[in-house]
Amino acid sequence: MAEPTNDPGPRTGAHAVIADALASQAAVQAPIDPARRPDVLFRKRRPEGQQVSAWWMVGAFLAVSAVVIVLFSFVPGGA
């Protein structure tokens, strides 16, 4: 994209639109909290000491794995 030049002449058409967009983008840009970005669905920042233990995730993995193995045992045609 071409950068707007410091031309003293009046800006019209697309040059004016681009200049306005760049000016408003620079004025509105605020620091983004990584835990609250719109593309992150389930991340939540918690106070120190309130984080979920990693063992809960290990236990959840083992529980889901056990359920999947049990459900596969009901599928006919297995060995």
C-alpha cells in the first residue's frame, strides 16, 4: 500500500479516505490484552493463585480417554 505523501495540495477522493483511516487508526489504537482478544475463545486471565492446576487437565484427558475406550468397546466387529 502506498504511503500518503506530505503533499501540500488538497487531498480528495481515495487519498482523503486513506489519510482519514490512518489518522483514526493511530488515535484509536489501544493496548490489547492477550487474554481478551476476540480470536481467543476460552482463555481467561485469573488473579495470581487462582489458576487451574495442570492436574485437572491431566485428569480430564484420562477421563475422556477412558470414556472413548469404553464407547469403542460397544462397536461391533472388533477383535
